[in-house]
Amino acid sequence: MTRPELKLIEPLPPEPTGPPAEQCLSFRGGRPAELLITGAHVIDPNAGHDGVLDVLVRGGEIAEIGSGLKAPEGAETIDASGKHLFPGFVDPHVHLRTPGFEYKENLESGTRSAAAGGFTAIIAMANTNPPVDSPGAIQSLRMRAQEDAHIPVAFSATVTKGMKGKQLSEMAELAEAGAICFTDDGLPIVDAGLMRQALQYQRLSGRPLALHQEDPALTRGGVMHEGRVSAELGLAGYPPVSESTYIARDALLAEYEGGRIHVQHLSCIGSIEAVAAAKERGVQITTEVTPHHLTLTDEAIGDGTDANFKMNPPLRTEEDRQALIAALKSGVVDIIATDHAPHAAHEKEVPFELAAMGVTGLETSFPVVYTDLVKTGVLDLSLVIDRLTKGAALFELPTPTVAKGAPANFNLIDLDATWVVGEEGYASRSSNSCFAGRELSGRVLMTVAAGVVAFRARSFAMQEVGA
Ligand SMILES: [Zn+2]
Ligand SMILES: [Zn+2]
């Protein structure tokens, strides 16, 4: 059956309203790195590297890549033999909890946590208190990030005023103030008419809409996936279709309006099918999956007493998990994003039904995926690196790359080093990790973000500094 053309798409306005996406990143900066890293196994699918190389960083830029490179005076030499060097990871879905919830996380701790996880750029969500829905709020966050952020961070703004789902925020003005994208993450946009309008402003601003998809009429009262496990535990569940129906709806609306949407945290087969069908039709739709949805199912909830397994969308079935892995491989799911959602102990150490939704993820993202999916032969390491870096491109940020002349955005990881999650504490202010106590392979030793050493593992102190 051939599908009739829905609507002629009008040409886009010549210039989007905001500054180039790259200028939406804020960062406290620091002394430009002078480093010679020798004998690292460099894997960068974009630059075409997969082999042992030396990398010389001068003035925060990659000055040379090759073998037998000599350290210039004043450069620190790092013997990285047996270690891996990857382009910096980019996470477009992080809750930094500022303003208003600083007891959970703040700009300093959240970006420190990101650096400790090998990330060199992140996007902060807007469901703060108050929500980020005014140009002034964006400007003030950007100024604070210039003081506090260990790595470059861009800020999203809400789609609707106060995240109330009634009235659009001033999207054009927010884009001009430097909002990287629009999202009411934490809540869906229930009113389809408002979504349609948001898509029109999306086209005007050039900034994508990032969507948390759930139909509240179907999720209401639920605390986990609806299925055998929820029945056994006697906990209220909500079905996967609560997510998929909204994705299908918004894909159709995006198609009709010629708008661009990014669907957050896919959790189930029906959602993958809705995204695949939309991509097939040429809809401008991209999507992400979290490390926990790739590696855990509702079985992990066990006896239902540990609320660190409570998040939205919930952990679903093994069939869903397998489908998410396949979709990440095929590209139907574009990227891995953490949905790092810190909560204080008092919000988690309560009965499962009452606990806050969400888990931390920045410090475990790569090690979890590496341990459970790469070491086991399910995913190629280079594919994982691609899916951890490509989040940049979806939001028009420069993709970190290990190439001569590029700003130094990379991490150094010991794939053979094992560690126990939480044993040495977390860089994040919160400890609500669903991987707490797990032994993982893959230890981030160092992160260089925007040309500055942003993180160094305690066991990986400065080795040798030239004169
Ligand atoms: Zn969400
Ligand atoms: Zn989120």
C-alpha cells in the first residue's frame, strides 16, 4: 500500500534562532593539557583508528598521533601500554538537579561524576525546581557552569511553562539564550495539539524536542513493569504500550509538521517497532537506550525491597532487552544515554511503592556495557564507542574525535581493571545505583575534556612531569 503524502513541508526559515549548538556548551576551563600518551590502543570509529598509537597533546589540542613520539619539554608522559584510549563519551540525558534539588546533585558533582565516567560533554535536563523555562534561567545556569563544570555542559529548557503541559514556553527566546534542546523529561506532553505547536516552534528554533514518552492514563499508579514479576510481588505495574502509543503519535505529528524529535529512554519492543516504522517513512526521529535497560530485566527487582531498581521507564522483560540490543546494533536505536537520575538516600530507602523513580548512571555506563555486553561477545567494542559518542551529533554538537588538530576530548580506560561499584564511593552526590556491589571490568583512568584534564583516577596519579 502506498501512503499518501500527508502534507507539503514548508521550507525551513533560513536561519535558526539560536547560536550554533557548540556555543551552548559551558565549562569552567583550566590549564590546557600538555601530554604525551604512549602505546595506548586507540579506538575511534570516526577517525578510523583501531591500533596501538602515541597521542601528543599540546595546548589542549591533539598535536600528533603516531609511534615513537617524543615528549616536548614540560609535557607529562603517560605510559598507556595495555590501556585503551577512546574519544570522549557524550551523554545527552543527565539530571544535574540544579537549581532546587542540590541535595541530590549539583553542577560541580554531576560534571565530576561525568568526567569520572569518561564523558567529555553532557546535556542537563530541565525538570529542576523551578523548571528551566525562562531565558534568564538558562543564562544563569550557563554562568554557573562557567564556574563549576568540570566538563562542557549544555542545558535544555522545558517545552511547556513550568512543565505544566498547558502552555508552550518561549521556545524561540530560550533557543536564543542558548538552550540546546527542549524537553519536559520526567513528564510526557499529553496534549497532542500542544505537541503539534511545539513541533512548529522546534522547526523555527532548529533545536530538537527530547521526549519522555508515557501515557499517564496507562501508567497511573504503576511502579514497575506490568507482568509476571509485578503480579508475584503484588506491585502495581504499567504496560509497555503506555510508552509505544505516545511514540507512534508523536512520530506521526513530527512527520506531519516536518519536525525533529528525539525519543528518550526506549524500554520495549513496541517502542522499537514504532521508531523503526517512523524511520522507514523518513521521519526525523532519533532515540536512545540506557545501560540498565540493555543489561537488566524486571527479574532484577528480586523481592521488591531495593528501590534502586525503580526507574521510569521500568526494567522490562528479557525479550524487550534482547530487542533493545538488536536495535542498538542495527541503528534503530541511535545511542546509549544514561538518564543519570540522582536521588538522596531518604528518597530511596522507603518501600518500593513510595520511592523516587530513577538511578544514577554516569560512572557505570561504559563499565556495565563493556562487562555485560562487550566481554560476553554480544556487542563490538567499536560499536559501543560509536553509540557512546554519537549523542553529540544528534544535538549538533561536535563529535569528539582523536584526530590531529582536534581539541583533546578523550578518555583512557583500563579494560582489564576490575572494581566493585560503590566500594570507593561515588563522585556523584547520590548513590542510587542499580549496579551497586557489582564487580565490573573497565576502569576510567583519565578524562581529558575540551583540552583540560578533567579527571584522574586516584590510583593513576601524575606519573612524570618534564622540566
Ligand atoms: Zn524520562
Ligand atoms: Zn530523565
